[in-house]
Amino acid sequence: PATAARKAHPMRVSELIDMLKDQPPDAEVELAIVAPVGDDSDEDITVDRYSVEGMLPWRDEDEEGNDEELVIWLVGGEDDDVEAFLDAIEHQDD
């Protein structure tokens, strides 16, 4: 198995591009979500894997309604869920 890159701070787009540039351009991109299996602090984890279906620039607002720093979301999940999410985001300003 390949060695995973680990970050102690939020990843920047430039860092992701640097990590991906040496990978085969036709390789599929997946998102692996790692989470504990239960509520207790045991060492059991689960990994959910999803294809990345798209990218979404996102800006949260602080408590005063000011835009926070831009973040890039890699969007993936079950097909129906991704479609519903993207539809909701698209119609958010309606």
C-alpha cells in the first residue's frame, strides 16, 4: 500500500496539486472518510470510500455575517445523496 500524506494543518489547494501531480492522470480519485466505530475510545475505526463527484468552492459566514476564508469541498457520497445536495446548493439562493 502507498504511504498516506499526513497534515497537521488545513491542506491548501497548492499542496493537493503537488501531491497529485506525480499520480497517473487517469487514476480515479476517491475520498476516504475515517471515523471511530463506536462512541467509546477504543481503537476500532471504519473507512468509508466515495468517488469524488465534483468540487464546490464554499465560504462560511461568521457570527456577524462576514464571509470567512474560502474553502474547497471535494464532493462525494452515494449518488442520490450527492445529487440531492448539489440540487439544494444550486437552489439555495432562490
